[in-house]
Amino acid sequence: MLQRTGDPAGQNAVARPLRMASAAAQGGRPIAIAPPVPHTGVVIAAVVLDLCVIVAAALLAALVGQTDAHPALLLEKTVAVTTVLSIGLIAAAGGYRARNFFSATQQVQAVVAGATAAAAIVSGIEAVFGLLAQIDTVWLLTWAVLSALGLMAGRGVLAAIVVNDPRQRFAPRTVVIGGGPNGGRLVQFLQRRDDRSLRLLGFVDDRYSRIGDEMDALPFLGAIDEVFGLIRRGAVDQVIVALPWSAEDRMLGLLRQLSEYPVHVRLAPDLISYHYPGRTVTDVGGVPLVHLMDRPIAGWAHVLKRAEDIVLAGLALILLSPLFAIIALAVKLDSPGPVLFRQRRVGFNNRAFEMLKFRSMYHDRSEHVIRAQASRSDPRVTRVGGVLRRLSLDELPQIINVLRGDMSIVGPRPHAPGTRAAGRPFEDVVGRYAARHRVKPGITGLAQVRGYRGETETEDKLIKRIDSDLEYIERWSIWLDLVIIVRTAFSVLHMKNAW
């Protein structure tokens, strides 16, 4: 058992065995670690693979196309220029980046993007100079298809070889500095994701007392000074510093020492960062800032969304104006009171607005603050109101809210104030309830077309509704809006839980 620093007798050390793997613990013998395959070797193999695939595809395409009737020199130059340009553009797309070799998806995306761009550039130049007409179209298309298929298949095989190597010889040999909470969180995160792009040899730390149980999965290599010996023996390619960011002076001193050695040095994020994985880093004034959250539907997306709302709402108001008049007359004749029901709802950025509906309840029983949700055979609902609710026609005046800018055609439905799920306010049931107000509320939404509407007599119904709202915000696109609008038209005809 290793004794804790500052406790020579080890009397207060935690009696938990660690997987000792330090060179000192092995009598000064270096750790037996399989040497890595040089990254340059993998890059050369990938370049040769891509070259062979593109050229071989051109030769195979010649068996299908009629190349004899076309200038051979032009075809040869086309193949040569396209091939060389493809390699350059694949490299620009990250096709030869070390980390991307561990992902078949990223490799395929890079080679397809690079080769497609190269083909487009060469074809464009040849078209401008009138040379494209001299090339057989069947040969050209066959070459393009075979190249794409061959590049995707070749890179898929390459990724499988790199990822599934049992000795992980393609991954940099990595040591973690720090066995406390920061190191533990890092190791847990990497193991949970089964990231094969680095080979964890173990960890080092001077303070035995703070080593957490999470580090049991890695060999303990000893004190921090051990890492320098491993680097000198050529046994380490990368070091990840996973010390608390609050220990600024200690960390800076360690980084100064590491800067004197030929090794990659990486800084593990502080604990809060693990709650936001996959975020990008932006350089602002020379300071790296992590993108945690972006305003949804911003920039040009906001312009497109607003244009969609104005066009669709304007057309709907014009086309449905006769229906508006008929419904207004029916509501007025059915029971005394105004045609429209106005209710305060919470909208974008938690700002209140006045939402419009055709009145579907008796005027003296309408509630501006909900005490009880409408239910089947609700005595407060008028005869006309029952029909309007079943067909969702009572929501039509919200087209005016859309034109005013208070709402969108598609978005999370604005809930009535005081609405409860299983007797509890909505915001108490779902912790992220207010996040749905990051966008404008809608006349219809993803939750509605999935059938999550009507009474919320159970908390589970509300949770599913809010999950769908938040999913819509994250996945928003014009196409998604159009799909929801079409599905809304069909779902209204088969509505079972609207009354």
C-alpha cells in the first residue's frame, strides 16, 4: 500500500489497493507498452488508398463508357488533375486528421466532400473552355459513382482497422496527471464513451489521500515526477493535466515543466464542462470560450421563420375569412357574450401576451386563470364550442396573434395560467419548463401532432409534452415546420382527446 504524502508512517492512509504500474514499482524496469504506429504512416496509407481508388474507378469506368472516340490526352489530364485536387480537398476537409481516422463517419464525410468538390471544380473549368462536351458522359458518371463507393468502402475498412486494433497501436499513449475529482470525472467520461482515439496508460498524483474510487480502472503510476521519466524513455505521447483549475500556481509550474519535453500536453476541462459534452470552442480576443448554449432560431433562421409565419398566416386569414364569419355568427347566436375569448398567456422570453380564441364556453363561466381544465361533457362548454374544440377551430383567431408577432404557426403551445398536472403547477413538475419560452409559442406543435394534448391529469403526460417542445426547439428547421403543419391537418380529423 502506498503511503500518503505528508504521512510517512501511512497511519492515516486509506487502506485501498491501487493497481501499481510505475517504473519504480517494477524495480526501475520500463513499462512494456506496444510502440504506436506513426501518424505519418497512417496518412501515407490513406493517401495511397484514395489515389488507387480514384484511378482504379477511372479505369473501370472506361470498360463501360465509350472512351475510344474521345481525346485520350484530355481524359488522362482530367483524371490526373481531379485526383490530385481530390487529395488536397480531402485533406482540407479533415480526411487525414489523426483523430478522424477513428471515425468511419467523419472519414466518409471528408472524402466524399473533397472528391465531390474536386469533380465539380474540374468539370466547371472544362465546361467554361468547352472541353466537357468532348468527354463521354457515361464514363464520367460511372467514374464518379465508382469513386464515391470505393472511397467510402476503403475508408470504412481503414476506420475498422484503426478502431479495432487490439493493442491500440494507432492511438497516442496517454498519461493522466491528477487522481482527484477532475481526473476521476475525465476517466469516467472517456470510458463511458469508449473512446479509442487515445490509449490510457495510467495516472500519476502526488497526493494519495485525494485519489477517488473512479481511478481504480487505471493503473497508478506513482508520483507526478514519474511521468517525466516515462516521457524520456519514449513511453508516452500525450499528457492530460486533470488538476483542479483553482490550483493555478501549481498547474502553471507543472505546465512549464512539461513544455520542456517532446510530448503533447492537453488540459482537461473543469468539472462543470462534463455536463455540456461536445461543445465547440471559439477564440474571442485570444481567449478560448466554450459554446454552451446558443439562442435558438437566431440570425437568418429567425428571418426565415418570421417570413414563414407572415406568408402562411396571411394566406390562411384570406382563405379562411368566410369560415371566420360563419363561426363568429354561430358563436354569437349560440350564447350571449363576445365572439372572441382573450386570455393572458406566457410567450417568448417569458413575456405575457393576450391570446385570442373563438369563445367556446358560456361567457359567465369562462376562466382567465384556470382552476379546472376542460373535460369531456364539460358543462361550461357551449354546443357550438364543443364542435369548435373537437375540430380545433377555436384556435383560428391565433392567426392574428401570429401576424402581430406574439406567436408562430408552429411552436410550443402557450399554456393557460394556473394550469396543473396531477394537482401541481406545470413549472413544479418539469424543471426545464421555462426553457420552452426560448421561442415564440405556436398554434400547433410537435407535441400536438404526437397526440400529447388535452387534459394533463398525470405528470407523465405533461413531461412527454414538454420533452416534445424542447426537442422541437433543438431540431427546428423549415422542413420540420412543414411536416408538423401537414400532420396537424391529418391529426385534427382523428382527434380523440380534444374537448
